[in-house]
Amino acid sequence: MVSRVIPVDPFDLVVFGGTGDLARRKIIPALFRRYCSGQVPEGSRIIGAARSELDRDGFCDMVAGAIREFSGGRACEDGTLERFLQMVDYVKLDASGEDGWSELTHLIKEDRTRAFYLSVGPALFGDIAGRIRTHGLVNDQTRIVVEKPFGHDLESAQALNATLAQHFHERQIYRIDHYLGKETVQNLMAVRFGNMLFEPLWNAQYVDHIQITVAETVSIGSRGEYYDRAGAMRDMMQNHLMQLLCLIAMEPPARFEPDSVRDEKLKVIRALDPVEPHHIVRGQFDGTGDEPGYREEVGHPRSTTESYVALKAHISNWRWSGTPFYLRTGKKLVARSSVINVVFKDAPHSIFGTDAGGAANILSIRLQPNEGITMHVTIKEPGPGGMRLVDVPLDMSFAEALGPEGEDPPDAYERLIMDVIRGNQTLFMRGDEVEAAWAWTDPIIAGWKARGEVPKPYDAYSKGPLDADQLMRRDGREWRGIKP
Ligand code: NAD
């Protein structure tokens, strides 16, 4: 299937931190892929702004290297990279001083969409936002994109929001959560609200429980210092898993428009009950053989930071009262798997008798790998021998169903960056959503601290701490979704 390209006018995009890891691995390759798809019009400009000692040629070399390494082998016409590089420029700039700002201001003169992507640490957000304003770069067509982490608690998130609000209207601020840019996440909304089939069953009367798993095989990498201050609760649960929970649980928005969708998400977060301490399991991976444990990796022998967290949440509203939501995420687990499982209740009565078998219907929404949706249904086991029931998957892999052979689905950053340019905030977090998510998260973390809790150890490359299985088993349920 050929993807539809919605044209945009030429734009200016300034990437603060344009020489950093995120810019090289995600932002630049995403822009290049959109350029190959004909969505970045000629005449647009992509301006790297960072403190690295580079001139334009040096930055273009870096951009070309990043594209070769990270753009997923996208096949483009000859000369595409050279044409793309003609749009690229670089300013050596100090975000917290005056160096480079007049050069940047000089480059951005045209009356067109101008987006400023803050791919730098959050400590610099205030400085950059302020200087964009004092250098006269804010007008109606200005947008600012900020990366996670958006605060480390409610107070810091409120302070960040207040700082940004001094210089920009909320409608100009794009807080990225790249999970929302994933094809399957949007498909979740299409499946829920585009079909008559699911929505009538999407409530506590028919859904037994919902599981959200974001399992990673990777470890902390070079982010040890940051991660040890954050942990899985702040790094993943407060944002990515919370956003998935919102989309799966929210009421149908009146329209697929930014504030309609975000209003509904906010209502979900505000309806979340505080989590009982015995409904949370924290874990920290141990070393095995030559593999270092968490504490060795972060160089902090007494660290009590969790690299894994699982919890049971309740949403107190008419739709979900009594349906538990089980959420878990962790590092150095046995498989990389992000999946949402909607587990429906058993049929009220089996006309085939209890020996016939069969299992609950489960709708599995896979975010990665192999994005797609599977519906588990019960059918008759083929052949003679009476009525035996078996559970079979009706599988729709998006790559098979929709993509041309061999082409990767678009990366989340491709979609989100183009949404910024189009001025569509639907897939970005609003300030009040972020604050509400912290208001739910803070007491959980404060409780761990007050009780002096230490995380449960788990083996590296396992499914996580045994206590997380217990959390489910106590309720007569089991986790699904991490398969080695
Ligand atoms: P990085 O350390 O690799 O790059 C930082 C960039 O900021 C560099 O280009 C550097 O030159 C620039 N910079 C630093 N101080 C500056 C200053 N005073 N003036 C001008 N430029 C300055 O960091 P990163 O991994 O690219 O992360 C950037 C942001 O994105 C961080 O907030 C991070 O938490 C967030 N983030 C990163 C990832 C990732 O995968 N790397 C994922 C999600 C969010």
C-alpha cells in the first residue's frame, strides 16, 4: 500500500542539541525518511544548534553519517542525500549564554512555520525558551518541541510548565512521548472507535482485566547517572505506560482533535485510584556470569533504584469500576516486547461442558516487535471426536497486511515531527496531563522512600521478579506477552 503524503509548506526546524545522541539516532534519520517520501518540501531548512565545534560542512558530514547508520537502509533515488544536505545548516551556540544566538536569528528570517526542537537536557529548557523569546524568534508560527524527562516529580513539572508558559502559549508547546507516535498506538484508537465490534464490549462488564507490558532486553547504557535518579517508575511508567493506559481506557472523544483527545486522557489519569503498596512490585536485576548487575552498571553499590516495576491500578469510573489494569516494565528482561492484552471474561455458561476446553477471548495489541493485532478466539478443534474447543489467533501483522514488502513501518519520530510542522497536537501531551500523571506517581515513590523499601532482585534476562507473578496469581490471573 502506498502511504498518503499530506503536503506541507517549506519550514524551518532548529534542533538544539543537533549533534547529540537523540538527534543522530532519531530526529535526523526521521527527517531524511520523510524527505525521501516527499513530505519535507524543498526550500525547508534543518538547522543544527549545539555547542560542538563544527562548521556547516562538519555538521553535514555528521548528518550524512547518522543517516547511513540509522535510517534503516531506506532506498532513495541517487542524489537524494546530497539534495537533503543542501537544506542543512549549523550554528555553534551556547544555550545558556549569548554565543551564536545572533547567527541563529540571522538565519531565521522568513515568514513560515518555525519549530525549535529542544533535544537537550531539561536543565536547558528555560534558558533556550527565554532566549528564543528575547531574540525575537517567537511569532504565531513558532512551535517548541520538548523531550522527556518532563520533570522528575509534580513540583518540577509544574516549574517547567510555568517556565515554558512565560514564553509560549500551550498551543505552541509539543511535549513528545514517542510511544504516541507508534503506528499501533494510533491503530488502537482506530480499532476502538472505527469499529462497532469492540466498543460495546469495552467495559467492566465484559473485560476481565487489561495488561500493559513494556519489556526491554537492553540495559541502562550510557544513561546510568540519569537512570539511577529516575528508575523505571519515572522513566517509563509515569509517561509511556500511562499514555497507553489512557488511550485504552478513555471515553470516545467527540472528535479526533487535540483537546478532545487530551481531555479524555486527562479524565482517565484523574480517575486513577492511589495504588496500594501491596499492589506494586519493584525489581532490580542481578548480575549473571560476566554480565554486571544493575548496581555495578550504575557504579552505585547500594542503589535502591528499580529497573523493573509492576503494579495493579484501578480506574474509578462507571466504565472501569472493578476491572484491574496490570502494568509492568523493566530492563534486561528475556525479550523485547511491548504489548497490550485486553482479556475478556469467560462466556457465562459453556453449552459444551467443562471438559470441552476453550479459553478467554484476548485482544493483543503489539507495539513492538512486529506491530500488529491478534484476536484470540475459541473454535472447534478440527476433525471427528466430539466437540473439543481450541483457542486460535486471528492475526493481523501490519507489515504483512499493509506495508510494501521489505519496507519498515514509519518511525514514531517521523510522524511526530511532521505533526509539529502541521500544527497538530493530538499525539502530544498537554501540560495538565503531565502534571496529573506526576500527581499519581509521586505518592507511590514517596511511599517506597518512607517505608525504606528495597527492590526485589531478578535474574538478568528473566521475566522479572517472582513477586510480579505472584501479583497476578493472587488474583487467579497470569501475565502474557513476554516470550523469549
Ligand atoms: P546528548 O548528551 O547526546 O546530546 C546533548 C546535545 O546538547 C549535544 O548536541 C550538545 O552539544 C548539546 N548541548 C549540551 N549543552 C549545551 C549548551 N549549553 N548549549 C548548546 N548545546 C548544548 O543527549 P541526548 O541523548 O541526545 O538527549 C537529549 C535530550 O533528549 C535529553 O533531555 C534526553 O533526556 C532526551 N531523550 C534522549 C533519548 C535518547 O535516546 N538519547 C530518548 C528520549 C529522550
